Amino acid sequence: MILFGKYYSLTPFQILVLVKFQLTILSWLITDWCLYRLIPIKHERIKATLFTVTSYLTLVHQSHTFSNSTETLVLLPTLYIINDIRSYLEQANTEKKEKTIPSYSSTKLIVLGFLIAFGTFNRITFIAWILFPSFFLVKFFLNYPIRSFIPIISFIISCFLIIYIDTLYYETSPTITIAPLNNLLYNMSTSNLQQHGIHSRITHILINYPQMVGPLIFLIFPFNFSYTKTTTFLSIISGFIILSIFPHQELRFLLPAVPLLSSIINFSNPDSKILSKYSKYALTIWIIYTSIMSIFYGLVHQAGIVPSLIEINDTILDKYSDFEANVNLIFWRTYPPPTWMIESEKLSDVAYIERIDDLDTITIPKIDQNRIITLKGSPVSTVESAYKQIKKIENNDEVLLIAPISAMLNIDSNFYEPLWEYSWHLDMDHFEYDLHGIETFTPGIGIYKLLL
């Protein structure tokens, strides 16, 4: 979609909207289609679809270009085929004496092999979501060993094709690129995970899970056991247990569970009188909860990053069109920006530099290039260090800082010049009440010319 947009000379913001629109439409189509086939009863389908599409995680995160979003779209059809194989096995067991059951669909088996390969290469965590449901695949392979070669061959061919494409894309020939292996080896190292943040192994279960389902938690496992025999429940348990083994646990890792959890919510048969009364108000409470979360995470939290990039493209870089030295863009205390949105015609020959998590230092390479530097949540001393290193390399280089307004409380106002500010932004990760009092809650983000 990015290449499509550039071919037709669309602006970066227009491309971003198209990408989000594309993911939204795909999510609607695939989710509705799969839930319709995974759930046999009409009102259960409607319920599952309703809570999937109204979840703030679907509304906000599923439209992002996360690998987790793609993982969701691949997992659902995979579970549909696994569940279909489960039904086939049950039917075969019932009609075994009559011997009238036809062979299982070769097309579905081929698609299954491809989906598992694609899902695994997209994210290694994909295996976690299908491990327990794969019990039915093992049973199918044992009962029908000849037909089992169909998904296996499909899987192998798909793997080789993806490895070939990855090797060409990353230009690693003659060494081949096997993404799941590289990912697994990387995540097995605690020192690597420390660069991204270490969490308690119960974070997914005690923090992320309740945040996902909000007020619906009392109508779902572990307060309700109505759907514990379904394939979707097996997938949920499988994913949560295996992902909880690893100490780096972000909420977005559980994004594939949203439609699965929506399918096991029980309004009709609560296990207690208190829950029965609560279920009458749960939908209203859910709408209020998900509306607040959607507004906060969709329109406020870190919401100024894209507008700042638009301002950089439309105004800031034009001021430096005839600038003979290099321009350095430092992003501080923001989420990593989608730097592809910065127009290469206005800022070419760019070096991308990123501070490693949990390290408060950064080394600026001595190169004659424009730079985009991501400092993440580092202390103000790291900003000062980066600035001094840039100026030491080339004193004429311009240094622009993109940071929350609250973060600029750490820098003397005499040492920077505001170029642009935008109030619809809130950084929830770096409140410093002990240093700045109530001012630390000041919303907004800005672009500043550093004069340290």
C-alpha cells in the first residue's frame, strides 16, 4: 500500500489512512466470515461479532500496522479449519460403521499448511495460539496418514517460498534468513528482552487480560465455564499460558485473543444470582468502558506523533531546503515514529539511530548524513549528550527535538526555541510529579530547535 501510494503521489498521511482503511476492511471481512463459521448458533455469532467490533483493541490497535494485527487475521481462518477438522473427526467417529463419510477437503488442507507457515513467519507467537487446538490435527494425522501429507507439503513449500522472499528482501544471500528461528533465538535470551522491558510472568493474566475484557470479565472465564470445550477456548488458554512463559509481556501481544474472548462471553446463563443481575447492565457498562478507552488510546495517548510528522513534512523541512549542513531529528519520550512518513525528497540520505532500552547513553556515529534519532524514554542527560556529540561532529548541523511539552520542563527554556506545538497529545509513560508537580500532566507535543 505504501508503494501504491507513492506511485500515485499520495501524501504520507493519505497513505497512512489508506493502510488503516485496508486493515479495517480486512478485519471486518475475515473476522465476520470466520466467526460465522466457528460459531454454529446465530445469536452466538451476533454476540461474538458485536463484542469484537466494539472492543477498543479492535477499534484502535487492529487497524495499526502491527504484526499482531496480521496475526489475528491469520489465526481466525486457521482455527476455523482446525475446528472444521474437529467436526469432521467427530462425524467420522459417529458414522464409522456406515463408512459413508467422504475424504476431507484437500483445498482446506492446502490452505491450512500455508496459513500455519505464514502465521509462524509473521510472528513466532502464532504457534502459541494453535498449540493446544493442534491436538485435533495430530488426531487427524494419525487417523488419515496419507491425507496428512497434503498440509505438511503445503507447509514446507510455503516455508521455502517465504525464506526465499525474506532472503532476497534482506539481501543476506548466500546466508538464508529464517525469521522464526532468528526470533526464537532472540527472545530466548533474557538480556535481549531486557532491552524491551522485563515484566512479571503474571502480567498477561492479572493485568492485561482484565484490561482487555473490562467489565465483561464477570461473564467470562474464570467466572463462567460455559464454553470451556470450544476450540476458541483452547486457543485462548494455549496462547495465554505459553506467552506468559516469556518475561516481556505487552498488551498488544494478546490482540489475537479479542475475537476469541468475544465468542465465550456468556449472558444467558450466569453461574450465580449476583452475576445474573449484573449481566443485565453489563452491555451498557461495556459500551461506556470501551468508548472511554477508544477515545483515550485512539485520540489522546501519544496522538501527536503523526501530526508532528505532517508538520515536519509540510513546514519544518521546507525551511531547510537550501541548508548546507545536516538536519537531525531527535524523538524523545514518544513512541517510535513511523519514519517512512518523512518525505525522502525533503530529507534524503538519512541515518536511523535508536537508543537501546535500559541504557541511558547513545553513541552518534561520525557520518556526514541527516539523522533521525529515537531516544525513547531516556533521561534529559541523554538528549544533552546526543546534542553535544552532533555539534562536535559538525557544529553547523541543525538539531530539532520532537518531545512532549511536559518533557520540556526538564530543559531550561533559554536553551530551545519552540517551532510548533500541538495540544492533542498525552504521554502516560513519563509523569514526574516529584520534579514538576501538576505541570507534569500538561498535554501536548512540540518541535523545538535546540540551543544548548
